[in-house]
Amino acid sequence: MDPIARETAEQHEIDLEKKTFTTNVRPVSSSDDEDSHEANADAAWAPGFWIRFPWVGFGALLLILVCSMGSVLTLMLSRDRSETRWVKKLPPNVILNGLNNVQNLCFGLAIGNGIAIAWWRKTLRGATIHELHRSWAFSTSLKDIAFAAKYFNIIALAALTAKLTMIDGMLMQKATTTYSNVDLPITSNVSMFANETFPSTGVISSRTSRSGSLLPWFMTDLVMWSQSGGLLPSTFQGCEGRCFFKVPAVGFALDCEDPVTEQTDLGLITMAASGEISQVNQGSLNVTDAEMALILANYTQTLFSIRFDTNSTSVPGPDPDSNSTMGQYLTMDVTYSAADDAVSDQSRCSGKWVKQHCELRPAIINYPVMVQSYSGLHAIEGLTVGDTQESFLADATNGGNVYPLYSIELSQQAGYDVIERVNVTTLGSYEQGGDQTRLGGVLQGLQEYLGASADMTYEGATGFAVNQTGVAQHFLLNTEPLTSQQCGYRYTDSISPGDQSMMRSVVQQINEIMFTLASDLSQYDPNNQLDAVTNHTAIVYRDSIHYSTNIYYMIGAMISTFICVLCVLPSYWGFWQLGRKVALSPFEIAAAFRSPVVNHPGTIDDILKHRGHQPVQYGNIVSGDASGRLGVAEPEYVERAHPKLFGSRKGNA
């Protein structure tokens, strides 16, 4: 016989035996007097506030508030704090996630206890089975809560709260973000070569002592500077991050006179001179040579200029017996004008004309330097002259470069120090042709890269003509081009440019060129001993991840948490009316409904203690009052509907 068929036949025989049982078989629910007495003793009804106080539920609610305060504390402590000053393995989002998980567990515990108390109180007051089932369904089905309508009660409210607790978690996670910013400064040692004596920069071409050509190394340095945009190549060693320090090197002390301002109308002056020249050419006006020279000077009006020249003064020789020598220095004359076109007469452009004279005296300057050096995936190397800690922090605040301003009292920009003025001398009154010069090449370089001029003339019917050379255009503030009938050109001061100028001041650029010369960025000067480096103590700022806290999301999360706690509390009302510990265990509810199998008046713990050893089975009940129904009973009273699926054991169907 087939094994499965044989097993089915055996099971059928067992089922037939069960059907021959009579109702005289004592059901499991029948207990002797001793068991009943013990059960009634365990099921003593003892209501009261403290004896029935739900310590677990209220403890969970209290822990929820503690976790919420912990989240707030974490957010406030991490606000604008660098990750380098925070526990590395526990960033704020990890802490918040952990606290939120604890809150969710506590909410589940508190809501479960509250719903059990509310359900049993409803049973204690008296309710229909439909009402009790509906209240129980609220704790398991969001659909039942959504369609509760007029049947919505505190059990539904507590159960709904369980679904809403995710809101405070999302808000709390949203409350913390990160951004990149500089960390607190540290100190470090850096080293580099910087010349404290003026090197030769050019070659004299005539008895004028002027440089005819630049030395190749200096020309290379100038090209590197002109292409850098202010971010020079760095030859420093020992810097990782942004390093701020000062480097003593050759440069200039700029002794500038106070600017002279004159109110004028350049358009009217050149127009008048143009008319006089026409009269002279037509023979209707006779003038002397001096008068003609004045007319020609008025015809070409200077709108803007930066001009460099050289000068010298007699200085004592190196010893008393030696002849005096000539100490060289450079001069700089700057001019700028700012005019507006008249509304009624466009040929008139009233405004101001400002002139300033400066002497560039050789000196040892303490240059403020910022070196940017980052290694790794996004490596960057660069050096800027004139950047101090103050200007760097101002850059971060204002969102742009803030270079220090020139000060007449300091003879330099703010942040620079004039350590010592030095004499750059020559033997005799001039340098010979073919000689190498120290300041001559500097003068030629400044003229080529920083010199500028802008002149305006009136051409009659064609209107005003403007001719700009050098860097003049960089200092022009007009945002829109003017027509030939307009003369309202507005230039900014090249020594202290206005806010609209995108050009670094001429003083800033002179300092950059001189630092380039002193440090020989190209490292092409054969006369430099590049190994003779000097050490400097630098203040180092490094970029790092900072934590940011959104106060509004944090407050929203706190409000959400408190609302959820308040929604759970009503379910605990009246807990003191219950005389024993309660739960929504199906066995405890079945016992309360006097189920024969678990018939016991005690708590779920009592039921498990006295009835937990009893085996039960679901199937077709074959004996007793429930014969012919599907239900749960002792195995000997149950016929399995599909023995093939589960197998069978003789004598224990």
C-alpha cells in the first residue's frame, strides 16, 4: 500500500475513535477544587492608584521626553561645531537616529500599555462585543481609524499616535545638516627663500641710466605674476591648509603726498581748445608760441594715468673717505577724473580731477602672505600677498576678496610693516651702458605692466574721442559705454580703488611684483642661493565639515513629540479602577470570555502558569458541546482537516 494512503487510513481510524468518545470525558477546563481555589486566590481584585500605577507606560513616556531633550542638546552642542571637535564615531545624525529609535520603542511600549488599559476599562464599564471588537481593531488597523467617524475614541487616538511618531523623527533628522567652513586656527612652521637685497633686474642701454632690457629671470617672474591673477605659485614647505605668516623681503616704502583735488569740466576745456585750434588754422586767431602750447595742452585732457620714473639723491659712501654715491628710488604719479554728463547740455561734463605723487623708497618690507596648500584628491597650491587673517575672515563674511587699504601714515598697506629703509646705490651720477641695474629693470617692469593713460579730445562734429592705454580700462567705472557726444567718464583711484572696481590697487600689484622678485618664483636667477631658506611661524586654517542646526525643524520635532505624548496620556485615564494587571493578550481575553481551554480568572501570567502546559490544536472539533465546529481544543478532540499537509502521530491527531 502507498505510504501516504496508509497514513491517511491510520488517521481516519484515530478520528473514528474520537467520535466514539462521550461527553463524559472531562474537559481540560474542569478543574478540581484545589486548582479552582488556587486560581481564585491568584485572581484577587485590588484596585488603587499606586498599586495599579502603570510604571512601565509612564516610564516609557518619561524616557521619550528625556530622548527628546537629548536630541535638542545634541543639536545645540553641535551647532556650527567642526567635526574635528566632535566625537568622530558618533556624528550628530547618528546620535539623533539612535535617540529616535529609542523614542519609537518607548512610544510602542507606552501606546500598547495605554490601549490595554483603555480597552479593559471599556470592558469594565460594559460594552457590546461589536464595540469591544471595534476598539481592538483601532489598535491594529489604520483603515479602521480612518473610517471610525463618530466611533473615534481614545483608543483610536492612541493608536493613531503610533503612526504619527514618524513625523518627529523626520523633523529631527532634517534639523541637522553639514557645511564646509574653516576650522579653528593652529600653528605650524613653514620655510622658503626670500631675498632681502635688491638683485639685478635689467641691463642699461644708454647714459640715461634706463634699462633697455630685462634680465631673463626677472622677465619670467613678471610673466608668471601677470598670468597668476594674484594667486602666485608657492615655493613654501610645511603648509597644509591656509597658512598666514609674514616674510621679510625687499620692497618699497611708498611715501605718497596727500591727493590734490580740483573741480573742473574737462569736456568744456577740450571743446574750447578745439575751437581755438580751428580759428588758428583758419587764420582768424593769432597766438604766440606759448599761447599755442597752452591751447594744445588744454586740447588733450588727461582722464586717467599711472606713470613711473626714476630719481636719485646723494647719499654718504660706505666709509668717510669714499666719495658720495647716488641713492636711487622710483616715483609714481597717478591721476584720475570722475565726471557726469549734464542733462541739458551733453557737451558739459563737470566733475573732479585728482592728482597724487608718490616716492617708492627701497626698503625691507614684512609681507603678509597666505599660502594655500592642499594635498589629496583636490590638490591646490598657491600664494597670495597681502592676505592677513583679518582680511581672510572678512572675505568669508563679505563673500569676496578684501585687500588691505593703503595708508599714508604707514607708507604701505595695512598689515605690511616697513622694517628698514635701504639705499640702492650706484657709483657716480649714472650707470653706464651695458651695466646691470637693480631698480632700472623694476622701473621698466612697472611701466610695462602697471603703466596707464587715458586722454580725451574734442574732434568737432564727430564728438569726443578717448584713447586708453595700459591698465586704464580696468579702473573705469562706467557700466555702459558712452556715445561720442558724451564725456562723463568716471575712473576710480588706482591707489585706493572704489567698490565697483574689479582691479587690485596699484599698490597691491607693486607689492606682488616685488615679492615675486624677492622670492624668485621662477627660480631662474643664478645669483640666488635658494637653499638658504628661512623658517616662519604660520597660523594655519583648515577647511572641515561643520554641523548646522535648523532651529525651526528642531522646534517642530519637539512640538510633534509633546503632542504625541499628550495624545497617549488619555488612554491611561482611570488605570486605578482596574483591580489587576491587564494586557491585550488573546489568551487573557479568551479567559475573560470564559473559554473552556484557558478558563482562568487571573492575569496572563496566571493563565500561563496554570494552563501554559496544555497542548491545543485548531481543527474540526469531534466531541463535546462544540462538536462539528472548527475551533481550538485539546488535540484528542480535534480532527485535522488535511493530515497530508502536517503528517500525523498515532494517538495524537
